[in-house]
Amino acid sequence: MRNLPTDAERILWLCLKQEKLGKPFRRQHIIASNIADFVCLPARLVVEVDGEYHDDIRQQYHDKLRTDEIERLGFRVIRFANEDIFTKLDNVLETIKNYIL
């Protein structure tokens, strides 16, 4: 996925890289048996960007299991829909900033 990010992931990465929010982020970072879309290790924050397939009930169950596992390791997980990135990017960035400060 690192070589083929979604449009929403690409847009968000442009905003997160190079510590533009004041803390470093990594993309496609392995945490236990999961690959997080984005992670800020100093803030122990995982940011997931969810496409439409996350609306499927089976995928929601899988996402919950992943979130629970990552949170058990001391991370906080926040999720944004692709549409949020496309239409409310400023709000998304403000939310992330509030979590990392």
C-alpha cells in the first residue's frame, strides 16, 4: 500500500510529513500484526483513513479487532473517512493536532 496509497491517503500524507503538525509521522507503520496508515510514535497516535469498503459489517468487525489490539499496546486510534479528507481536511488536521498536543 505504501507504493499505491489512495488519493485520500496521499493528500493526508502531504499534510503530515515533515512534521508540519509539530510531530513526526510515519506511514504504513507496522504495529504488532497490523499496518497502520499513519502513526505518530511520540504521541502514540494511529490515524486510519477508511474507504467505502469499511462500511461493510465484516470489515467494521475486523477494524474493531485491529483497533482493540493497537489500543492494548498503548496507542490511540482515530479514523477518518476518505470523504472527510476530501471535504473537511482542515477539520481532520485540527482533530489530529488536538490529539498530538
